[in-house]
Amino acid sequence: MHPISRRRWITGAALATRALAQSVRLPRKVRLGMIGLEGHIGEILHPLDGAPDVEIVAIQDREPSRMKDVARNKHASAARQYGDWRELLDREKLDMIATCGTNGERAEIIMACAERKLHVVAEKPLAITLGDLARIKKAVAQSGIRLSMLISMRFEGAFRAMKQIVDSGEIGEVAQISAQKSYKLGERAEWMRHRDTFGGTIPYIAVHLVDLMRFTSGRELVEAVSFQGRVGYPYLQDMENTTATIFRLDNGGTAALHMDYLRPEIAPTWGDDRLRLAGTQGIVEYQEAIGVSLMTNKKTPMTIPDLPPSGSLFIDFLDSTYNARSSGLTLEDIYRVNEIVLAARDSADHKRILNI
């Protein structure tokens, strides 16, 4: 493989533009229900201008105020409202469900949708126990439905650029990965303060960077050891505000992921995401404040000026589900990310290294 040239970069970006359309036409109308209106519901609502064949027919949440807020969106203004998700599934004729509620009930909702043969796009993680994840896999396989999960960062231009650089061979073989997620604490819902409804900070937010580490580097994570805790903020109860995980890569390299809810409230952005890939020939790095930077044995440090365009996970899911297009996020990747983050949390719980 050869170092990436500007011409090759532009060509790659042009190809990426065609691969990640911002709109999609479907062969028929798709009736969508939304169960739980917390989390990343913008990943569903915002792309709908580009999906004119999708109609939100029903929404559900325990909090009427959240349904009222969502109903202000033009795509959900005519949707029927429910306080119980089971009633919504029993009464509505649907094709697909988007579920963004609490972590603890997500597995049950996905399995109920699979029983009704409804496609599902779900908040993350899919489940908070390995047992429930296994039951989801079985239900999805038996029903034949399509399932996706809202780990949308791999569709962002910055991380697609990093993958493109690694795939070009410019930094050689990836040997070390460093990743960070740092968030403001803000206000946290009551369900996030209890392990049986939250599942832990590692499964909740590590899914994004575990997916990015695998996606951009092309490497697999095969062992994990983690630490987690809550320092201060006693009202958080079971919710950890600091975690660290070390992974072993499949080629003998290492990866480190640290996460926290300690970002000061006066910080200019809600989060501070970072990802660094060190290879045998160079380093490519993303920082939210800087963008993507590259340094190799043959190139002095540079910031990548032109990134591939970002895409929509939901548009990609619709296109692959109804138009039989290849997806930018496979079910195998989704399951693997869930397995890894649950193992990483269990490592911290049991204080031992785990194979994953």
C-alpha cells in the first residue's frame, strides 16, 4: 500500500459521498413507532427530512412532558401518544420501532418487537447483561428482523478519515490506541443512578469508542481489564463517574480507554472525545478542538483540511433494510461491541482480566 496522496484523498472522499447518502427513497411507506424518548432521539428525528417515506405514527414515554416536546417536531406532530409501550405495540400497525428509553428495559422491548417481526433501531447498549444479549441474538435470528443500534460516530467524517488513512497503510500497522470520553455531568435521570436500570457507565458510553477503535484501526480487542468508581457526587448512587479500561489487541498491541463525567460546566462543549492510533509508521489522532491530525515517518505533523462527509446511521439503516444496500454498520459489529463493553464492565466488577 502507498502513502495517501491529496488526489487519492479527494477521490476517496468523493466515493464516500456517494456511499453515505443524506436522503433515501423507499419502495413503500414505512410506519415508525418510537418507544422511549430519552437519549439520542435526534438520530431518528433529524434525518427524517431526507426520508419522506417514513411516517411516525405513534410515540411512547412515561413522561407526558417528553411526548409533548417530541410532538412539536413536524414529523411527530400527528403521532398517537401512549404511556405504555406494550399498549403501543398491541394497538398500532407498524413496520419499525425506534427505542430510546431506559437501559434496563431495552432488551425486553427488542425481543417484543422481534416477536411481532418489527425492525428495530435501538439506543445503546442493546442489553445490560450477557444473558439478555444472548436472548436478543436468538430472537432476532428466529424472527428475521433487521436490528441496528445508535452508535453513529463511525458515520462522522473525522472517523471515516482516520479509517481511510489506516486503510491506506500510511501509518503502518496499528500497535497502540488511546481513547477518551469526558462529559459534563449535567442532570442525570433517576434510572441512571441504579445498576439494575442503568447497567453501568462503561456499557453506556464505551460503546461509541469501542466501535471507533475497531472501525478505524481494523484491529480486534481480545482481552480487557477495567477499573470504575464514583468519586464525590453521592447523589449519583450506583452510577460511576470515572472508568479506565486496558485492552489487548489481536496483534499483541494495546489500547486504553478512559471516561469520566467530570468535565467542568463552563467548558465550551458538552463532551471532549479523543482518539489516537499509533502505528509502526506514524500516528493519526482526533481531538474535538483540533480535528484530525497526522504525522508519519515521512511527513511532519499536519491537520487534515478536507474530511469525508458525515452520514446518517438511520438513513443507512433504512437504505439497507428496504433497498437491500450494504450497511455501514453490520449486525456482527453491533453484537461484538456489546459483548466487549459488557465484558469490560464485568472485569471491573469482578476485578480480573477477561477474554472477550
